[in-house]
Amino acid sequence: MMKTKLLLGLFLATITGTMLIGCGSAESGTTIKVVGSTTVAAPMEKLDEAYSLIQPDINIEVQGVGSSAGVKAAGDGTADIGMASREIKESEKELGLNEIVIAKDAIAVVTHPANTVKNLTKEQVKDIFEGTITNWSEVGGADKDIIVICREDGSGTRSAFEEIIGLEKDFNGKTVSSVVPTAVIQEGNGAVKATVASKESGIGFVSLGYIDDTVSPLNINGVEPSVTNTLAGDYTISRPLLILTKGEESAELQEFIEFILGEQGQEIISENYIPVK
């Protein structure tokens, strides 16, 4: 009997010890969930890497799923931070979110490097994306049909681009996109860039930070998409990059936001976007 009691005691002690160890490890770190814009997610992952060296007990989970999803996640509390690469819509204001601008960005209209067209007006861009202009010869290029490449619904980059260019129309009292239905839809800046790079007649739009020699950024109304021209207000296809929180922020969350807006965080952001400080 004594042996049975001893074994039972050891078993309970082992179980209790395991439970205590489990609880201790769960409480030893804090997870901050960040959800939203793929544009903001790219530098956010780099910010996560740098911050983990300073605060190894803080786990940052980054999910790039689109601006609209980020706004919703911040609003309903399924994320600690939402990410948006556009202005918050009036219909979203009622969520009571705290809006923090962490950077600015230009949206570049891009074509295949072989395309001889290097400049378009805003009106021409609008006509191309609405399908009014369908051949490159109509804007001084080769006699080739234009392939419009666009982001998916819910993309902050698409929403900002449509608003700035005027690619919106009223349908039964609701504002909807006027992008041509035959547009090739791609999810993410990288996918748009890769598709444009693979199609000589293609045209799309990507965040300035995604520009490389695989695509050719167009001047708009004679102005090159660049950091300098964006800050000067000369290149007008631009938008803010936001992080969103709701309610009172925890100390851990406040410290991470301060890091993003601080010298080191803004230096990381400046690798692809325009810092605000």
C-alpha cells in the first residue's frame, strides 16, 4: 500500500510539475498579432526581426491578407494591430480605431521594359484601366492590345489607386470599381510585378518599393514616381501606410509602436518606403 501511495504521489507531482512548467512558458512571452495590408506586411516582418533582438520574449505574428481584412481584424479584436495601405473609409470610422501613420508610399504604374511608352496622363491611365483605351498605339506605342493587370478586391493598394485615378462609379447608390472586367487579377504587389514582367503588353500598378529592373515605371503627367517627387507633392499617386489599434494599448504594444516610429524602425521602413520621421 505504501508503495502504491508513493507511486501515486510521484505521478501527481509529475503531472503538477508539467502543468506548472507549461503555464510558466505560456506566461513568459507575449504575442502581438499583426494582420492586414501586404504592402505594410513586408517592412513589418523586418521590424519583427529587429525587435526580437531587443525584446526576445515578444512574439510578433504578421499576416499579410489585405487592408480591408486588417481594418476588420483591428476592429473586432482578432488582431492587436491592423495594417492598411490606404486611408480609412468613412464606413470604417465607426469602428473607433486609432490610426497611426508609419510611412508614406507612392503607387507606380508599370509596364514591361520593352514597352516604348514611358509617360501617360492620369486621364489616359483611367481610360486604360476602364477599357476605353485598349491598344498601345492609342497612346503612342506599338499596335498591340493592352493587358490590364489589377490587384484583388480588398487590396489597400487597389483601393487607393482607384480613388486617386477616379476608377469608381455609382451603382444603385453604392460606389463600385470601374476597372475593366477583363483585367487580370493578381494578389499582392509581387504577383502584379511578375505578371507585368512576363507580358510585353501588360500594365499594372505596384508600391514604389517593389520597383526593380523587371518592370518599367511610367511618368505620370511628366513626373517620375520617386521619393523626392512624392514628398514634394509633385507625384500625386501616393497614400499613407497605417497601423491600427483599438482601445487602450498594452505596455508591450505601446513599446513596439514606439520602436516602429523610432529611429531604428523608421530606418528599416526607409529601405522600401518613405519614413515619416
